[in-house]
Amino acid sequence: MPTRKYYFNSLSSLYPFSHLYRQTSFKKMLQIEIDNGSGFCFGVTTAIKKAEEELAKGTKLYCLGDIVHNSMEVERLTKKGLITINHDQLRELHDVKVLLRAHGEPPETYELAKRNNIEIIDATCPVVLALQRRIKSQYEKGHQVADISLENKGEPVVVLPTRSQTENKCDEICSSSPVSTPLSPREETKSTGSIVIFGKNGHAEVLGLVGQTHSHAIVIEKFEDVKALDFEHDIYLYSQTTKSLDEFHKIIDYIQSHISSTAKFQSFDTICRQVANRMPNISLFAARHDLILFVAGRKSSNGKVLFHECLSVNPNSYQVESADEIDMKWFDGVQTVGICGATSTPKWLMEECRDEILRHTK
């Protein structure tokens, strides 16, 4: 797809060719480029498509949590009829349709839906779903005695849905081969090792992953946290799909150099490549412009990482959630503007920001 560039000379309508001869007498031409690599990832695109399809039928549709970490897109879908709810509100619902966003949910959510006769529209990203199953399988291998005891008590054992055709997309964007050797288990569980998840505590995806282990997984948010692990026991390391590859590899290296010779460490690269590859791409994009306008919701974890990368490459970078936050003083002396965003940023919002800049340069 060719790069989209927009040009405007403030006085060209009055003097269409004069800037060719005396350019210093006029405002310099402003070039704006929208990054083709920015915008919704596959999982978010699928979730929004499913929501719009249901709403187009006139269906009353609830969404468990913001469908995407972008207030402008949430507002757009709300106007179409999408009702955003939290987990407490979900418990009060019966006989309705509820959409599960791309982040995924723990098994308890599916069980609750079954009890309350709630029809689930499952928009869990296939990459996340594959990761949930992998963690669940590892947990069951190390907790067979505990799982059998639950069955004996008559408590339900949650089985995740079978792999759907759409999940084949995961094979294109997620690497899953083991790298090498992980973390110690909780004392109260009968386990031979610990499942460790590199991710943000409280993030919807991480809650869904931890739920696969009955809350026994250990979550580390940053490299410094790895130093507190018990290296005398087996460690199985996974990652939230949107985390930094570089930091994940630093964690792997540290565990490998500190794990006991009697313990096993195995790490699984579960970071989504569609997201991870945006880091080097956005770095190159930021470097070739005088100013970067980064459009993203401030609740977006992915947005925080990508904006920080823009800032590190180009200090003249600004983050906005909408066109209303743009300050035209930023563009004084600027010739090229790059507009980019997170995996939760809709294309229409970046285009709206472009149009706002052009409107003020007329």
C-alpha cells in the first residue's frame, strides 16, 4: 500500500506558483504521513467486527469490559448500542448476549455464563486463546493430584473450547517453541514447578491467564521482579502477548544463569509477532519526521510502550487521545509530521487528527 502524504501551502490558493520562487516568504509546506503499520491488530479487528455484526441485527449486546483501550472507539460503538459492563454487573445478568473482548477471560467467566444462561460471543484473540490452553495444560501436568481431588468433591472442571479455524491465524503471528529452562510453586499446592507469567498485574489478559492455574501462577511485571523468584524449583515462563521481546529475553537470560542445577527451566515465546514487530517499525517511522503525533488511549499498555519508543527516538513526540488535544503550537517550524498509534487505535481516529491539523493550517 503506498504511503499516504498530504501537502498544504497556506497561501497557495492565492499565489499558486509563487512558493517555487520565494519559498522563504511563505509558510513552509507541511507534509503529514499516517503510519500504515499502526492501527488495530488482528484480535481487536475481529472483536469489533463481531460486535458490529451483532448490533446490525438489532441485538441487545453487552461487552465485558471496554472492547478496546480507546475511549473514542468505545464511544462510537456505544452510540451503536453496545453496553459495556464489569464482572459484578455480569453476575446480575440472565438470558442475554455478552461479548468477550480480545483479551480473553478466565474459566470462571464461562462457568458463570453457563449458570446464568448467557450466550457468549467469544472474541478472544486466537493468540491469547492458544496461550491460555498452553498454560492450562502445563498447570494440569504439575497439579494432577489437586485436579483429581476437585473432581472428587463434585466441583466442575472447566474445559476450554476446541480450536476453531480462525485460530490458525495464531500460527502466523505467534512463535511458541520452547527456549530453555522456570519458577517455584506455591507451598500449599502439590506441584513440581511454578508457572511464571511476564505481564501486567490486573490486566484483563493476565487475569485470564492466571485463571487457568486457579490463581497459582506468579506474575512478574518487570525485569527486577525476576530476582525474587525461587530458583531451587522448576520454572515455566510465559509472557503476556503484548510485552517487550527484549525484556522477555533479559528475564530468560537471568533465570538461565541463576536456576539451580537440580531444577528445570523452560520458557515459551508467547509474544504476538504482529505486536512485537511494531516496535522496530515505529522506531524507524519516528526517526524520519520532525514531529510525531502518537494517537492512543492512555489506558493502553501497548500504547505506553510504543509511545515511549517514539520519544526515545524523537523527543518531539506528543500523545493525544483525540484531535481535541492537539496544540497547533507544536507545529511551529515543523515540515514533516508522522501520525501513528497503538494496536488499539482506529485508523479513522488518526485520519481525524490529520484533518484537524490541515484545517488549522488553512
